[in-house]
Amino acid sequence: MTRILLCFTLLFSAFFAQAVDINTITAAFKTGNASTLAAFMDQEVDMAVPASTKKCNPSEAIALLNAFFTSNPPTQFAVVHHAAKKDSGFLVGKLLTAKGEFRVNITYRTENNKDIIQSIRME
């Protein structure tokens, strides 16, 4: 009985150790609040928005996103696909704005139970 309980505990903890909470990231895209993403940015972020493609530091990435959200106010954001491993993941979303629909691809790594955005591509 002890072995069964131990196995169940290990499987249960492994499952939750790999679960990534992306709610804050998706909420930022739903509301167009790029500032809430500042805490999730890596030291260098690959950014691709319709007007620009470049590697940025976190403040430049937030400025690009703010400019995009100002020009394209979000009305809805839905995650189309999300895949996560223990230490990395990506999500694909559909962003509806007042000016059209955009596909959003975000890659991130997980460090100390925190998602760190490495790239954002909006097409």
C-alpha cells in the first residue's frame, strides 16, 4: 500500500511540476496591458510585430507591444494551442483587435516556476 501511495504522489507531483500557468500572459493580451508582461520578459526578447522585427531588451519589447496595442486595441484573445514541458513551452493565440485579427506565437522557458518570455511574434 505504501508503494502505491508513493507512486501516486510522485506521478501527481510530476504532473503539477510541469503545468505552466500562462493566465497572466494571456490576460495581458486580452486587455492590451503590455506593462504586466514586463516581469515575464527575458534579458533579450525576439520581437516581431507588423511594424518591426528585432531583438529587444525588456523595456523595448514592452514599448513595441504598447505601440501595437495603441494602434490595434484588443477586443478578444484566445489560446489556440499550448504545449509545455518541464522547462519550456509555447503558445499560439488568436488576437482580435479593432483593426483585424492577428496570430500570436509566444515561446517561453520556465525557471523557478516562473514563465520567462523569449519571443513574441504577431502576424
